[in-house]
Amino acid sequence: MNLADLRQRAKAHGQDHVFAFWDKLAEPERQCLASHLFAVDFALIDRLKHEFLAANAAPVAKAKLSTAPIVALPKTDAERKAVQAAHAEGEKALRAGRLGCFLVAGGQGTRLGFNSPKGCFEIGPITTRSLFQVHAEKIAALRRQYGAKVPWVIMTSDANDAATKAYFEEKNFYGLGKDSVRFCVQANMPAVAPDGKLLLESKSSLALAPNGHGGSIKALHDSGALQWLRGLGVDTLFYFQVDNALNQICDPAFVGRHLLAGAEMSSKVVRKRDWKEPVGVIGHIDGKLGVIEYSDLPEDLAKATDPGGALTYWAGSIAIHVLAVGFVERLNKGGFQLPYHKARKAVQCIGPDGAALKLKPGEKNGVKFETFVFDALPLARATVTVETAREDDFGPVKNAEGEDSPATARAMLTGLYARWLAAAGCTVPRKPDGTPDCRIEIAPGTSLFGEGLEKYRDLKIAPGSDVVI
């Protein structure tokens, strides 16, 4: 499509205002605006405008929520045997080279006061291991332990793609081999005004935003990563997010549950700390498995309890999934299949006069459209939802302070390593509240899931000391 065709296309969809400043732009600025516009799916914007913004748009129906079957943490001998069988099946798949890893890492560390890709944030309790390094070392350990390729796909965004690639080049891909790590970039969606008009961030650029974590499904397809994985013999993907410091990558028992059930998409959940915890909840939504965002969960349901006083809707989604590669392919067949959601947001943009709009506090002048990866759940022919222990598997790094911060994640890492050492027979000093009276860091290459630590049984750990293994 040439520029004349593009201008005509924008006009045909009622979006020709985006060329209002074209004649005053320098050539590089024109190229920037044109590149943004060439990427716009005007027909999609029209459809979303009709669905969400038109005067006659259908109101969002109130969803009916009910609990869904969940494989709880094992309590009986039979349940423990089922875990062992699943673990064996997962290990079999790993040794056969069927597993690949898919990391969603499109964010910046803005909320952490960190002006770099979030994965570069140093999270080691003692060392300077970054989130990326922790994940990379776990994948390297998986490769050694199972003699498998375990290829790694990393999804970035326009905001951090160049910096992420430069970081991995600088670190020599942590010894994984450049040819076994592949990057794909999350697509953007233009923000619009309440009337559906595209917003301009500047005279030469659209106001763009990533298309949501559901866009990871599209990025896998559009980048050619799915074909690459298929060529390596991978038919199962382990999906995880960059800010979870504790994530048990390719947990064999979880992978095995997925495979034994013939599932296309499986999920891990943890028990919510309390009804206010800002995580989505897995349940049946209008009879189909899905996740309801914490902001959309009515307070009466969020607070609901069973006869024993436990939360009725306790299954917090932690963005850990196993996906069949064939399922991801099907979600992209004939066009991207996941639905879009609208979100009213404050969007930095310019007005008709080209000057930056000054927004009032709390003003939401724009609409962003995004997709959610968990919207794939009701499209899967079979699913498994598995409970995992928060202290073993979920240490998110989201906030600078307080809950889900670097401090809590580092404390959880030390707690995990302390339990591993204690299980191996080592005496770990404890504070009166039971937490470790020391800092511990165990490299993934030393132990991936707590195995092989018996040789540290006689390790002497002084109160208040640092232990790096």
C-alpha cells in the first residue's frame, strides 16, 4: 500500500484527521507516522468501535460465576501417587524434547523505579542475579538434567525490545546459545477517543499501547516462533511472566497433569491471601472456564466464604500456563481469535490544534483495547487447573515497596532455599517468628527443585550470615 492509498483508506474509515499536520512534518516524522498507520487494522478499529463505543452498543451482560474443578495440593497417599505419576509423565516429555519455554517480558520496571526492561532487575537475595538470569539458569539446568534442547521464546515490546536484546548479547545469552533463544515483539493497538477517533500522541505519531498479554498468542504466530518450535520437535509450551522470581519453570508434575489429561491449556493457581488480593480468579463464567479480573469481581462474591470460613473464590490466577502448540496455532487460524476488552484510560495526546492536552486528575480521555491470555481457556477442548503452594511458586515483583515487592520476593527466595536445605538435613537458624535468621541463595545449576542438596547436610550456618551455594 502506498501513501496515497493509505490516506484514502484512513479517510474511508473516518480517520483522515491523523494527517492534519502532515504538510508541516519533516521527512523522518512523516515516516514515523506512516509506519504507525500502515500497521493499523482499520476494519478491526471499526468493529471495536461498533461493539464498545457506539450509542447502540450492547451493554456488557453481568456474568454468572461459579466455582470450577481444581486439582488441590495432595493430602492423601492416592493424591501423592497421582503427583508422582504426573511428575514421571512430565519428565518423559522433557527428555523427549517436547517442551519449550515462553516468557512474557514486555514490561518496563516503571513501578519499581527502574528505567530498564523489568527482567534486568536484580532479584538475587545476595548476588546480583537478575530476573532474566534466574530464568536463564533454570532453563540451562533443565537442559542439563533432561538432556533436552528446551528452546526459549521471549516476548518483548516496542518499549524494551532493543534493550532486552542488547542485554542478552552482553550476557552472552547466559551460555544458552543464541540460536536456542528467540525474541518476538508484542503488537500495539492504537488508543482512541470515546467517539472512536484515533488519538495522536504527537503530530507525527499515534498514541499506541501494547495489545495485552493475550497478544502473546498472536506474537508467537506472527513472528514465526511457532514454526521454529515445531521444527525443533516442540509440541508443548510452558508460559510464564518475567516478574515471578519463584516460578518452577517446566515443573514436571504440572506438565504431566496437562499431558495426561490431553489438555490444550492448563493453569496454576494459588490460594488468595485475602479477598482483596489483586489477582484474577479462575472459575466458571457463564458455564465456561475462565478468569474474572479482581477489578470485575463483585465485592460480595470476593468476600463469599464456605461453611468452613474459607474463601469460595480462592483460586488466584498467577499467569503460569502450559499450552499445546497446536492450540496456539488454532487460535491464530483465520485470524487472531481472542476477544478484545476496552479500558478507559488517561492517554497522553494532542488536541486538534497540535498542543498537548492537559488532563484533569483522574480524567480518562481515551479508550485502550487489550486482550487477555486467559480468554483462551474457554476455547480449549480440555483444561486442567492445578493448585500450587504460593511459597514454592509465586513471588511476583510488581511494587517498589510492600506486598509483591523486591523485598518480599527476596524473602520468599530465602525461605524456599531454607526449606530445601532443611529437607536435606541441614540446620537453618531461625528467628522467633520462624523465618530464616540468615540470607540464602542457591543457584539453579546447584538445585532446580530442591534435589541433590544432601551433601550440604552438615553445612554450618551462623545466625545473620549469608550463604551462597
